[in-house]
Amino acid sequence: MAKRLRHSPPDVSETDVLTTEHEPEVSPHADLIEEIKETADKLVRDGATRGDLKIISRALKELRYAFKVFTPMRRQRKITVFGSARTPPEHPAYQQAVEYGRRMAEAGWMVVTGAGGGIMEGGHVGAGQEMSIGLNILLPFEQDANYVIDRDEKLINLKYFFTRKLLFVKEVHAIALFPGGFGTQDEGFETLTLVQTGKRDIMPIVLVDEPGGTYWSAWLDYVRNHLLANGLISPEDLSLFKVTDDVNEAVEEVLGFYSVYHSMRYVRKKLILRLHKEPDDALVERLNDEFADIIVSGRIAKAAVHKYEADDEHLRELPRLSFEFDRKSMGRLREMIDLINGELGEAEEE
């Protein structure tokens, strides 16, 4: 496989169009506001209980405020760092998180964590306050905002895990998981499920052990021996994530993914891949040959900017590939993106 390059990031209703979560919606906002109001009126007609209404009201308030905080930073590359709140600063995994946060911030990425101690604190220590974002969960024990992000305007306090988990995945461009407990395992499997099922755009997911550690390598053995061996996942699903104990490799896994690939979008039946560099005809032919299994009909082809994207100036000039994707072979799609990054990145290196 061609070597990936290390790059800093560039400055950067399911009817006709499915937008990605990092783009402004093209349909009239007023229509959506009316839908929200109509839903609220239906709750009255349904005789919803006070408890149900409190959940809806609080969730809506939390998401509204969180979106307000994230909106000015939507084009800024961000990575969520998951891991245990109980890991002490002297632990090698904590130090690994510090180094990883520092390296990602140096590359221009903001580091999002659950705002607590342990691995979360380490990620923020490395990134520094300016490049840190915190999503703190309000618990009766264990979870206070760490000293890096506490009182910062980018700290968001949330009552519900489900709103917090949505933000962890929706608002970022990569995920890094360090050793942790039930919460870390839950967040890791949920992220993999969302990417595997296409409910979240393809993004790099890296699982980082302490140097010489076996937390994630043992997890990978479990995945292979029980999930893969019993046909509960497909071999290509293993391409959706990477396990490593090397910070350099963990950084490269994320930056290399965006070295040529930029983003994706569905327009009617077509998947549009936006790139930083246009592939030549020979590479397009190779993609058609090697990934024919994920094409429903037609071929992978170069594409001009679609009219629905014409107003996005930061995207308008990007080269594109377009094809009718089967929408289920996400591991194979990741493998195709890796090939594009490898081939075009290698050509740039030469």
C-alpha cells in the first residue's frame, strides 16, 4: 500500500438532497421551525405526560445551545478523544493522551472531550485551552470539568448522555479512543455502528494503547475471534478503525485520511466524494475495476460541482468523484478512500 503523507488540514429532508452535518441546510429554515412547532402542538393533543415533556424540553435546550457554540467552529477540523476519567496523570496512557492532544492541536485540530479528568484532561492539557472543547455530563459523582476547560466559553454542560453522545460524533471529523471503562467501550461501539451503517459520514477512528499496552489489541482479538469469526461483521468492517500504541501512527491515521479526501455528500442517488486533488483517468479506471462490488449501476466518474453546492465557496473548486453507491459497504468505501489518498498523496510526494 502506498505511504500516506502527513498534512495539516487545509483552510478550510431526504428528498432531493441529503446534506452532511457540517454544511448549512439548503431548505428554508422557516419550514423546519414550523415542523418543530407542529410537533410541540401534537404533544399537547397526544396528552404527553409532564415527565415526557421535560425530557423533550431539556434535550431541545441542550442541543440548541450546543449548536450555537459549535456553529462558528463548524469548518474547523475537530477530533473527539474518549477515555477513562480515572486515569492518573502519571499513567502512561494519560501521557499518551497529552502528547496526542498536543500533536493534533499543532496540526490545527481542536480536541473535543467529555471535559472530565483522566484521559479527557490529558487530551486538553496537550491541546491547550484555545484548542479545547468540553462536553461535560452532569453527574452526582466523579465528573467535574477539568482545569483546562473549566469556565471556558467552549465548555457545554449536558444532563443527558444521548445529547452529549450525538455531539461527540456529529460535530467532529475523527475519533480517538484511549483505554477506558464502560463509557469508553459504549462510545467506541456506537461510533463504529454509526459509521458502519452510514448514519455518520466516513471518518477515521483510531484506538490508542499506551506504549506496549494491550487494552485495544486484546479488544481487537475479541472482535476478530468472536464478531468476525462468527460472521457477525464483515472482513472489510475492520478497515473502519485502526489499533496502535504509537502516537505518530495515531496522528497520521487522522491527518492522512484527509490528505486528499475532503468530505462526502449524497445528491439523490449519487454519492459525491470531494477531493483536494483531481485523480487522473487511470486512477478512475482502477477504482471502477477494484470497487465494482459497491457500485449499484453506472460507473465512478469525475463530476462537476452540483447546483446544490454552488453557494458553498469553500467547496466549490474541489475536484469530485460521483457514483451510485450501495450505501451499505462502508468498509469498502473506506478502503477506496485509502487507495485514493495513497495514490494521489504518493504522487504529490514524488
